[in-house]
Amino acid sequence: MVPASNQNQGEVMDIQEIRDKIAKHELIPIHVTNGIDGAERSALWVDGDLDTFLESCKHIGARAIFFQFLDLYEDLFFADPTEIRPDRFHADDEYDDESGEDLTKVEPKLKPFKQHIGDHMSVTMMCITPEARLYYMDQEPWGEGFAALRSAAIETLQNGWQARLIELEEEQEAKEREEEEREERALKPLDSLLKDETFCTLTTQAEMFEYAIEEFPEIKDLHPEAVRDKIKILANKVKVAKKRLKARKK
């Protein structure tokens, strides 16, 4: 079903036009900045000043306003590891210092804000009714500046960690390729077993495996599965050779 929309094919109405249209139908216009099309449809941030918020709360039947201060404290000058690295990394990886990453080293412009430690940075207000929860935030100008710089510093660390993640993955891939090449070189001499009469008379891959270990003790250091895979290839070649020989005798 197509949502109802402005039937005019012109531009979208501006805020004042919308307010007038709603008021014309004896309804209360409340402009919010988020929530209408999001997951939390009942949690709405009011766009406007404090008086607008309080009037809006009153219009939807609120009888109390809850408020909470956010103070600037020392820990906000540090980044928690969970803010920086993906969940897939463990605590023993990089950035595992319990005190977190010092953001003033990433963004020195944060240092002057330490004079505000203990001060109110912002206040958030909320009213609750069966229809909705309305929110409003009043933030100190310096608090906005601090939040912006902190977010930028966090982003810098996140980008650095992502770059390091790519490096770690590339290093791991290189190690795996190197190990595969080492195993391939170490297993190459086993090809000579195809000319070994004793080896070719063995009937099971388990016997062939044990025989190969006796003939080439150095392969004990390799991953057993890599050796078994090689034995499987040799066993198939022996089997094919025996079939061809039998066919020729016929």
C-alpha cells in the first residue's frame, strides 16, 4: 500500500506550511528529528528550544519531566577498546590496556577541555506518555566541541585499527602460503616412493603412511593431514599403475 503523501506534484512543504496544515485540523504539530521511520518509533527527539519541548510534552499529556546531566569526567579522555576494535578481536590483541587509548595523544586539541572536568556538559530531558517518549538535549557549546573532537579521535583510531587488521590478515595469509610451500617442498621427495617396490606392494594408506615416515623421518614435523593427503595421492597413482599393468597383461 502506498503511503499517503502530498497530492501536489510540486516541492515538499516547508516546516511552517506543515505546522499550519496540522493546526488547521485542530491538531498539535510537534517537529521531531528522528524516530518516525526508525526502529524506536516511540522515542522521539523534539526539534526546537526548551519551551517547545515542554509545550510538546504538555500537549501529549505528560505530567512529569525526567532529566539527567552528563558531566565531563576523566575517562572520556580515553577510548575504551570496544569503541575501537571489532568484536572479532580478543582481549589479548592490541589496544588491550585497561585504561584505554589516550585520546589526547591522538587529538591534542582535547587537552584544554580538561579544565572542564566535573562540569555539566549537557542535560537530557524526557517525558513519557502512552503515545510516545519525547526527548530534548541542551548542550554546552564547549561540550559540543569536545564531543566532535572526541568522535574524530575515535574515528582515527578505528581507521588505524582497520588498517592494522588488514595488515594482520595479510601477514596471516603470507604465513599460510609459506607453510603450504614448505610442506609442498618437504613432501616432494615422497614422489620417489612410486618407484619403491615395497611401498607399491602395501595395501592400505595407513601402511603407506608408516612406511613413508620410516623412509623420510623429516616429514614427522609436518602436519599429519598434509602427509596423509600426499599418501592418498600416491596411493591412487599406485592403484592406477596396477590397473594399467593388469590391462596390458590381458
